[in-house]
Amino acid sequence: MQTGAILRAVVVAYMLSIGAYNAYCDDSGSPEATEDGLSRLYDAAMSNFREGEYSRANSKCTWMFINGQRYGSDADYTRLGPALALWVKLASVYPPAKESISELRGSLSDKLLKGSLEPDDAEDAFRDLLHLNRAIGLESNTLKTFRDLDARHESTARAVYPMVQNTLVAEGEYATCAKYLSVEDAASMAVKKYKTIVEVAGYEYVLAEIAERMKAEANEELKSDVQNIIDIIRKGGMAKPGDLMAKVASVINKDLDTHSFEIKDGVLMGGSKGLPSAAELE
């Protein structure tokens, strides 16, 4: 599982909400192979869009989404964030951009449903499809793709499951979740997600009031994610639920280091110190 890649995708929404992207102005169309280079290409695409040069903007947006990963792991913050948002905005006024997005969604879906991708490649393809669907308001299509994978290619479904776990819980599909849930991995992922959001909140360019909101949201996200795991264990018919819930608490305590948590009556309860502060996570 590409934990880092999934976590970067998780915080894209937070980065977008705080405008945490550097601005660079260079319309060379040949960016350097760095995250700054991708940011410059994004700004060039934005400039094209504002000037009505829609074809050039579409070419840049398409290129960024398909090739942006070569700029390094942090490029996802730009590629899946403002660059994708610009592409969708462009599609609302320029039909060829809408067609480009539709073709890419179809291509990603076809690759996944063939069931021949390696797990890491499947995760990459599904993550991109998830973000494309979310950006154009078709998140239900992501769940449909997962259900098709569940029916036809369980190994691929298992690789991408963490990205749809909470959505499946919201739909009440506990049995499907229980089929793929790794209790230890899911609990560890919940803590890593929490730590990542808290870390982003500590960046110097994040306004204080936004940072506080993000940290509060991180607390609620952690509790919600863990509660989902507990609900899957209890409602999905998993064997030895008491042992599994104890394992969840054990992973959280270990990953948060010295902070005491336990699960009582199917609810995560914090110890006397509660969740750690940002300073304690450094």
C-alpha cells in the first residue's frame, strides 16, 4: 500500500481550503523537474485561461494531470488540487477540456477493470479516478467502479479499498468492508492521516485561525475513522470482535506514543491526556 500517496491525496482538500500553493510566473511551457516547476506550469495554464487561450490551457492541464507525478511526491498537492480545479473550471466553458476529462476517466476505469494492474499502479489509477470524479461531482461513479472490482477482481479491489472505506461505511456496506479490512493497517492509517493534517496545520504559511480549525478537524477525523473501523468489526460479522477492537486501541496507543486510549461499548475513549498536540507530534 502506498500510504504516503494516499495521505497526500487526503490533505489536498485542506491545502486547497487554505490557498497553500506558491505562485510562480513562467510561461515557458517547459518546467523544471521540481514541484516549483509544476507550480510554474500551473500558473502558465491559469494565465492562458484568463487570456482566453483555452486550447493552450487545456494542453497544460491535461499534461499536468497525466505527467505531474514525475515531479516528485509533493507534486500531488498541485496536480490533484489547484491544477485539477482549473481544468474542471476550463471544462465548464471549453467543451474540448470536458471531453479530455471524460476520456481520461474512461481510460482509468478501463485499466482498472481489466484487473491486470500491479497493486501500486492500481492505487495510482484509482486515486486519480477518485479525484476526477470528485472534482466533477460524480463520486457515485467511484463507488460503482469499486463495486465492479469487488465482483470481478478482488485483488485490485483489495489494493484500492482504503480509499473508499469511509464511503462504503456511509452506505452501510459493512460486509464488503469486513471482506477487505486489515484492522492494524486501517488503525495505523487513521493515525497517520491525523498526524499529516496536524503537520500541515503547522506550516508557517497557514493562518493561525485556519490552523486551529484544521487541528480540530483532525481530531474529529481520527475519531470518525476509528469509529468506522469499530463499526465494520461489529456490524460486518468479523470473528472475535473484542480481540480486534483491542488491537485497534493498541495500534493507536503505539502510534501516538504514551497516550492511553481504549474502546468501551464500541466507542473510542481517550485517556487522561487525550489527543497529542502538534508540538508533541514533532
